[in-house]
Amino acid sequence: MCLDVAVSNPHIRHMSQALRKLNITHVMEADRRYCKDYFTKGRIRVDFKDERGDSKYDKIETKCQLLSEIAKLVPEMQEKYPINKEM
């Protein structure tokens, strides 16, 4: 992903809002944790490919393109949907 669209420490809710704006089917698992980085919470599962393995979305064909599109929208979502630090 290009550094000019990268967002440092994006919140899972902002990424979910970006996916909603892109009309991409997804599931947010806010309490999911990872063994390698236990203190990082959250995962988003995206329904990205059809049965043949092709992208379901016309403008987004690869995971890298998907991440770039999300990253472009996250700053807008951060401004529109502020997160309480207590969460």
C-alpha cells in the first residue's frame, strides 16, 4: 500500500464505516485478539471473492486495492465518527 494513503493506528470502527461506504459486505469482530500481538484488538472479515475466486466488486480486484480504498476513507470516518478514548 502506498504510504501517502496509509493511516497510523486506524480504529476498527472507522474501517468498518469505510467498508459500509464502499458497499462491501463484511463482519466486524471487535473482541478478536492475536497471539503475536495480544494487545491489538479487532478483525474485519470481508466477503471479497465469489465461488470461482474472482472479486465480487468491479473497482476492487485485489486485497491491496481494497486496503488502499479503506485507507483513503478512514480520515473522513475519523472526523465523522469520533471514538471515545474510554472504549
